Amino acid sequence: MRTYLLLLLCATLYGSNFVFGSLLLREFPAMHLSAYRLAVSSVFLLSYLIIAKRMIRLTTRDVVYLIPLALIGMLLHQVSFFTGLQTIDATTASLILSLSPIFTALLARIFLRESFTLRMAVGSLVALAGVFFVVGQGRGLHISLTTGMGIMFICMFAFSGATVLMRKLTERMDALKATAYSTLLGCMLVFPVAVWREPHEQSSHSLGWWVLLIGSALLIQGLCAIIWNNQIQKVGAAKASVFLNLQPFVAMVLGYFMLGTPVTFTQIGGSILIVCGVVLSTLLPRKKSHNDPISLTTAKW
């Protein structure tokens, strides 16, 4: 129960990231916000590794894997996340990103030769139908890569690609170390891009905004990374991933109370379809074990 409560806490904080991101974008430019958040989380994660005496010396081969992970998972994902949030609401953004488990499974099938079953295919169609109703409002999808919705789809693809790269990297080091080093490298990549694209960023922000930025980075990108990686070893990736389906609901509720974003029946219906599709895709039927009659099999992504 303690593990499930910790996973629920992480899913809630991950869902709140859409709302906090939307609030912070009122004060900080998108790329500078990405750079600041990565800097805070890098310091936190590296400090944790030093205190826990889990630092390792990276080899050239490790760096070869870390560079594409940082480029896709940190630079592209973080920048597109905050850039997309500038023009679409937190609820819609969270619903688009909720497709990431399905596209992760597709990429894992292509690049890692993992299985992709009929059950996954059906679940994918159900989830895509949910996105159709939310994004297209039932009238059809007209998405440009230059619009907020198109950029958020790029963010979702980047997250899925980074997940596949992380799986490959964790064959050489544990997930927490890979996350810390890739976050640091991503921070080093984002800062020059932020200065180049947004050179006139002002630093005279109030203390309250800095507290929100640092606090959200420490909780969502720092502490949650440690908790999630520790708990996922106890229950497995399959069961843990189910909790991520709560993100759209958290973003929807917090967006309504903190941002005044209206909740429509289309969003509610679409979110139900997306969650059902993701659960259908990522969970396998219950099987009985000789040792544990109530155990569940893990999902094959």
C-alpha cells in the first residue's frame, strides 16, 4: 500500500506539472523556463547521487548513449513541452501526452523488437479516438507542427523516443543515474539555445515566481524521479504505468480551479477513451501463478 500511495503521489505531481507550467509561462519565456527547471533538477539529482555514494565514472560508450537521450528526452521534450503550453490549455496538453505509453510500445516494437499484440492495437485505436474527440472536437484533426497542439504531439513523440533510449541505456546503468546524467547534459544543451532564441529575458522576477519554479522542479523533476525509480523496482513498470493515466484528470481538475480552464463534456469523454485505450494496451490478462494465485503478469511493451 505504501508503494501504491507513493506512485499515486508521483502521478498527481506529474499531472500538476501541466498547470504549474502554464502558470510559470506567464512570467518566464519557454526556453528559459526549461533551462532553469533542468538546472534545478540536475543539482538535486547529482547531489542525491553524491550523498548516496552512487556516482560512477562515465565511459565513452555511456556518453554515446546519453547524448541522443539528452537531445530527445531533455532538449526537444522540455522545450516543446513549455512552448506548446503557451498556446493550448493544460488539460488538452495532458490528454495528448497520455498517448505516450502507446507510441512507446510502437517504437519498442520497431527498434527493440518487443511484442505488439492485437490487444495493444485495439487499445491504440480506442485512445486515438479519444484524442480525436478532444483535439478535433469531433470535427476532424487539422494539426500543424507550428501550432500548440502540433508542438505538443512532438513533445509526446520525444518522450516516447526518450523512453526507448532510456531502456537501452539502463542495460549499462540504473535508471536514476541515467536520469541524473542525461538531465545535466540536457541542461547544458538547453541553456545556449535559450540565450540564442530568447536573448532579452529579464531576470527581475518576484520571489514568489522563483519559489514556484524551484519548488516544482525539485518535486516533479527531482524528488519524483527518485521515488518513481525506487518504487517501479518493487511493482514493475506495467503496474506503475497505470498510475500515469491519472495525469489528465489531475490536470483537468487543477486547471479548472487554478487557471479557470473550463471542463467540457468532450474532454471528459475523450479522457475516458484515452485512459481505457492505454490501460487496454499496457495490461495483460490476469494469470494464476502456482506460488501466488493473485499475481498479475507484467505488461510486454
